[in-house]
Amino acid sequence: MAEAEVLKLVRDIDTVIYHCYSGSVETMREIVDAGYYISLATLVCFSEHHQTLAAEVPPENLLLETDSPFLSPRRGRNEPAFIVDSIPVVAKLKEMEPAEIAKFATENARRVFKI
């Protein structure tokens, strides 16, 4: 898979984000073991595969995104504001509180983007 090939290429880079990740759980574990981030789109709201990924990714390696204007959790065009739809879904899958997921995702984004 492409994700595994990319992992071989980025081994010497400090910070890597796997944008809109949809690869295998096994490759995701390798990515996380390398200290990189998995960014899950709002697909997590309705895709069983993405829900499996969300359940498995450690919160310390989790980023959330919408991939707007695509992959809307609602009818029509996706919007950045719809990121809030992902939080309770991920929280339930990880048996955590939504506020905890929001905090991890926010802190991770601040760390990655140095903001």
C-alpha cells in the first residue's frame, strides 16, 4: 500500500502527518510506532473502517480533519465547522469523553503546526 511505501521514505523526518488516513490498521501501527500522526477525516462518522482506525490510534497521535469540501458527515458540501461531528464518534469508540478527544486533537495540532 502507498502508506507503507511513504513510511519508508519519511523515516528521517521528525514530524509527519498521514492526511485523511485510510490505510490498514497494521500500517497505522507502524506509523504511530515511528512517532507520526494519523489524521482522520469526518469519514469516521460513517465508515466502519475509519471507526476501526479511530478505535486503534493512540490519542497522542490523533489529528482530526474534515477534508472539506469532500467527505461530508452531513448531506452536501463538507465544511470546517463539521469537525465537531467527529469528536463524539471518536470519543465513543475510544471510551473517552468528547472533551478529552477535543483536547488531544487540539494539543496535537498545536504541537505539529507550532501554534
